[in-house]
Amino acid sequence: MITVSSEEVRDGLGELINRVAYGGERIMVTRRGKKMVGIVSVEEMELLEAVLDAIEDEIDIPLVKERLAEIERGECVSLEHLKIELGL
């Protein structure tokens, strides 16, 4: 992975895009020495999104099961009841 400043991105965006798209490089963009964003190919971005979606699903599934169990035990309040309690 190469690191470039945001100023270098402004001056050479086209070249950087080609390096990522055709050369398979990853680019870290910094501003005042602080890492700000990364530039990756569409293929890597799609892979990253798929991985993040899978991780989110793994996190969400237990929560959904817990909420469904609460509903089955009658521990949830209906939206209409909540509106009444809040005076809405």
C-alpha cells in the first residue's frame, strides 16, 4: 500500500485511479499526516462490503432472536401503547 497526501491526490487523481484500477494498488490518503481515507478497486470494495455485511449479520442475528423471545414472553410494549404513554 502506498501513502499519499490529499494534495497529491488533487494533483494526480487520474494517475492514482489508474494505479488502483489497473495496477491493483491500494492507496492511503493522509491530510496533515493523519490517515483519512483509502482508495481501493471496485472488486476490493465489493469484497469488503460483503465481509462487513456478513459481520453485521452475525451481530444482528442474536439480537433479533433475543427480541423475538421477548415478544413471545410478552415483554414488549406495542407502538400504540407507547404512543399513549408518551401522549402522542
